Amino acid sequence: MRNDLAIMTPEINVTRLDDLSLTRTGNDSVRISWKIRGKILEIAILSRQSSDEIKHHFTAAGLKENISSNISGLDPDTRYYFEVVSDSGSKITISERRVSLEGSVNFRDLGGYETADGRRVKWGLVFRSDNLGRLTDRDVAFLQRMGIRLVCDFRTPAEAEKLPDRFPRDGPAKYLHLPIRHGEFDPANTFERIQKGDIEWMTEEFMIKSYIKNIDTFAPMWSNLFNCLSDRSSRPIVFHCTGGKDRAGVCAALILLTLGVPEETVITDHGLSNVYIACVLERIYARIRSAGVDPRQVSSYFTAPRNAIVAFIDNIQQTYGSAAGYLRKKAGIEQKVIDQLKKDLLE
């Protein structure tokens, strides 16, 4: 996993931590790598089990210049956040982008992305995901330990009934259903239509129109989502649809753009869905082939098309001026709410 998390500073001779990255090296171990610009310095790495409270303290004293640190002995059933701190006081937080679960492949953190003004999105507060209907008991316990307080489900009633979320169950987390439906037919019936040979509509053009419709038609849903997001008692929050790529992708883009994350970063985050769902796509495509359909004919529907998120961003800019403009003009979100979100979610 690669994160461009350089500390932004105008001084030339101040030490900077550049190219910070975290790689999973084993079930209980990770490697944190970095580069240093400026004078040689020592590094301490603080490990946290939540986004705001230090639980463990791993010291990597004497690690200097361009180097990495291997950390082992981690609990596989715990999510960790690592704060890399230099002796000059500079610090950067990093974690794994993808949350490793047994029953979900596209559950991931929106933290760590750098904004245009040099700040970064805080880790551990906002997550996006595919459906939570196949979570194992171990997954449910994992998410409970993560402290997830609100689950926002963008699936249609038919989708949610077909495969109900397994989280939240018993506990403080709450469930909010915000159904979004793009297209004439319910996504729950997709495979039935494929089996009948009804695939002409499953094009990139359809996906582009759907992404735009998600914004232009469902403003009340986004208003509800952002009002929930602005409530600190609702965080950490996870929002999801079925595959975690389209409706969840639009939501993630809207949040990141509002926080000031550059467009190319938002597009890159959108494309990560294609990486994480690759193993699931193999099974989906095998099912499609068994119905006598070439998966290449319907691939735009089952992937996260770059052209769709680009068209979404273009529509936001041309119609509303910006993501924040959309929230104010279309979704009815007050500027003070947007300002508070930036204060809460950026560091």
C-alpha cells in the first residue's frame, strides 16, 4: 500500500518524513517504510488500536535516513493505527487501507488521503464497504472492537431483504437504511435478467448516467448521510451498497471532494474497488459464463468504471461548482456543517 503523506512545510532545512508506506508482511506483522529529507533523526512508532487512543508503544529508536521498521506480535483480530513521530516533533499517522475481513472484500478506510492544502483525512473515522451480509462471527466481533457506531446501507429494500446485514447485531452500533436505486430495474434482479439474455443496457454509458443520477435525484439521501457524518456520536461510520463500488463510490467521492482531496486522488480511490473485488469478479464471471453470456459484454456493470467517476466529478463542477456547492445548493447542508466536518475529519 502506498500513501503520499509527506508533511507540507515551507522551510527548506526542516526534516521531513516522505513516502511513508505500510505493508502487511504476515498475519501478525507489518513493515513501515519512509524516507527522510533533511538532517538525520531518530523515529518512534506509536501503535494505537483506535483512531484516537494509544494502546501500545513500539519504539524504533535509532532508525535513521531511508529505512523501514518491522513490527511483529500484532493481534490479528485488532485493527492498528501507527503514528510515526520524529525527534523534531513531526508525525504522520498510517494504517492499512483495506480492513481484512472474512466476509467482505471491499471494506476500507478513507483516512490518510492528503488534501490540496496539505492536511490529511484522519484514519479510523469513515469507512466504505461492500455489503455486510456475509460477515462471519469473527468479522462482527472485529467491527465491534473497531467501535463502528453507524452503518448506512444504500441498497434497495429488495437487495437488503435478499441479503440482510449481519452487522450491527447486539451492541451500540445503529443501522440506517438510505436506499438508492439507479436505473429502471432493481439491482436485486440483475442475474435473473442476465439469464434471460437481457444485457443490452449493461453498458458504460448506463453506469455514467447512473453515477450522475445518484447525485441529481437522491439529494435527500446525501443530506441525511452528511448530517449523520457531522454527528460525532455516529462516528466511526461505515456506508455500503452491494459491491461497494458505485453507490458507495459516489458517497466516498462526495466526502473526499468536500474535504478538499484532489480529484486524481478521488479517482484513484475509486479504482481500488477493481483491485479488491477481483477475486469476487472471478466467481461472478464464471456464473455469467454459465448463463451463456460473455463477461466482457457486461464488465462495465460489475467493475468501477473510471469514466463514470470522472463524469460524476465533471457534473458536480459544471452544475454546482464543487462538492461543497452541491451539498449547500442541492442537499441543503449548511456551510457551518461543512466547516465542522473539515475540522473533525482532517488533521
